[in-house]
Amino acid sequence: MISARNICKSYGQLDVLKGVNLDVSKSEIISIVGKSGAGKSTLLHILGTLDHPDKGDLIINETEVHKLDKKALAHFRNKHIGFVFQFHHLLPEFNALENVCMPAYILKTKPELAEERARELLDYLGLKDRMTHKPNELSGGEQQRVAVARALMNSPSLVLADEPTGNLDSATSSELHQLLVKLRDDWKQTFIIVTHNRELAALSDRILEMKDGRFVEN
């Protein structure tokens, strides 16, 4: 589903990615681990089309994404890629249901269809009774599940998660770990997760270690 070849990225004189190659199959959960500064988040941003490589090729679902113009790339990203970050980035003035609907509204989905999908996701994620609550009325774990629902809103082919349990306690982190596996099993979802959490990484199909801008051969 994903083919990345010789991905290179530099910032000034700093070489962050030094020829990364990666193949990902549908319904895989892949964890990328490594020390801070190894290039993990930079790679995730490039895979998510939020940043461009200086060199290399990236194909997602048979689309050479970096050959798309800015508008087409934004549409592709919104339709095919979901994001879950360490910080939830929920909009504080909107409730859980409205936050989850945002990617669908951007895609110009009819409001009634967007709300139906959002209700289905929030119910699935155990938030049936929290749909009208704003972020400051939700626990950290609940906010992160709202963020997961938002990432899944447009039924993306790929979900990218950057330290998704970084701000959660151990019990809530464990719940989120099991949820990601359940999403893969129930909906054949594909996940690439950057994490320092070894427990989360252990639930993945593959663990890839990054060091000095490259994957370490295991």
C-alpha cells in the first residue's frame, strides 16, 4: 500500500533522513522507534504528505503523491490519510461530534451523512454519552479517542500516529493500544506509529528502529 524509496530530507546542513526505504502492506501496524532526533517524526510527516522530501519517491495506493499539485495533494491527504498526534489538537469551541465531523466538512460531505458517520465512530469508541461535550469536559483518554474518531472520519487508507500515548497515563495508554489493534482487526486499518512506548510497539506487526536518519537492519 505504501512504497517509499530513498527518502532524503535535510534542514540546512543537518541531514535528517539519509535514504529511507519502506514498504507497508494493507492492514499492517508498524511501529517506528528510536531516540529523539533520529528522524522518526520527519519521516512520518513526509509519509503523511505534510512535508516534502528533498529526494526520493513515495507511492500511496498507487498514487505518486509528490507529483500532485498543492490542491490535489490536500484533497488526497484529507481523503486517504488520518492523523493522531500526541497533543489532540481538538477545537475547543466545538463539541466532540463537531470535532469529528471536521474532515468530512472539508471534503464537502453532506452534514447529515457526516454526523451519521461521526456518531457511529464515537459510539464504536465508547463515547456515545460524550458526543455533546467540549474538549475541556473530557478526560485525556476521551479526548484522544475523539482524535482517533476524527482521524477515521473519511475512512482513510492509512492512519499515522505520532506518540499517541505520550500524554496518557499507563492504564489509558493500554486501552488505546488495544483499541488500535481492534481497529485493524475490525476495519482492516493500516497504522504507522512513532512511539517511545515499548508496550505499544510490541503489539505491532513490525517494529522498525531508526538511528541517524536510517532504519537499523535487524
